Amino acid sequence: MHTALVYVRSILFLGFALLSLPAMASQNTLLIIGDSLSAAYGVPSETAWVQLLRNRLQSNGLEGWAVVNASISGETTDGGARRLPELLEENDPEVVVIELGGNDGLRGFPPNVIESNLASMIEKVQGSGARAILVGMQIPPNYGQRYTEMFANIYPKLSDRYNTDLVPFFLDGIYNQDNLMQDDGIHPTEEAQVRLLDNVWPVIRPILQ
């Protein structure tokens, strides 16, 4: 009789434990697909803006979100578009941050090609049921003012077309500050990482909450 009672109690305990597992294991995923600006180029990974984002999520009671950083230095919109389907399948994210285009612009790629690649990425994200956040970028007038304006206009145009959330300019308040840019004039310094986060946080936070 005693053995039977212990057995029943064990089964009940196991049942309660199993019932609690989904709540413990459930976690939403924020996927970031970007270039060197999000891949911690030239700065310690523990102080890069993506890690600072993880820390800020914790401190703001958003522990239920896991941040997956799929950024690669040198990445272009074409490369991102090619990698995206597998990343969506592997991570099943609820939110996808698309931080790409800077390398395309610096290399003088045709604006219509850049726009087409980013549009394809947004469509794939939305088609998967996830929400897309587009991170806007601007470039120096190396290829003339007309090209610079056409490039900058890609992001708000796509945001309007697909009704996506938009970070207007990722390097706002950073690109023209010598102490916030590395010697190459392209990549932000370690001191600038918190500003990068501050530029995306007003867009990301309401979505995650």
C-alpha cells in the first residue's frame, strides 16, 4: 500500500513538472541580419550594440526574448537575401531586424538592385509570419549627390510600401563625430555602441513589449 502511494505521488509530481516545461521553455526570437556594423567589427563583442541590446532587454523585464545575431562583416543585400530563408527556418523568429545596404552603397551598386534585394527580404520575413524592422542607412556623396539621395530614399520608400517599422538612420549622431568613428571613417568605435542601440531602441522596444 505504501509503495503504491509513493508511485502515485511520483506520477503526479512528474505530471506537474511536465506541465510547467512549456512556460519555462517558451521564448521569442529576435533575429538580426546585418553587416559589420552589427557584427562588432573592431570592438569587443561584449560591448557591441547587439550585446548591449541583450543586456537592456534583461534590465527592462524582457527576458522572454532571445537575440540571434546573424550579421557578417562585408555582407551585402544580395548575400543577406540568399541567407535569409535558412535563417528563418532555423530560428523561427517573431521579429527580424534587417541592417543591410551600407556595403552595397559604398560599392556603388545600382539603387534599384539594392531596393529589390531588401524588398525580397521583407517579403520573406512577412511571409514567414514575422515582423520586419528596416534599419536605414546613408552614405557619403562619393558617387555624386543624386546617387546618395537615391540610396537614402530606398529605406523610407520600402517602409511605406510594406508598412514595416523603420529606424531612420542607424548612424545618426555618430558618423560626423570623430571620437565615435574608427580610423577608417566607416565603423563606429566602442564608445559609439550605446548610441547605435539608442538609435534602434525606440523602434524595437514597443514591438517587443
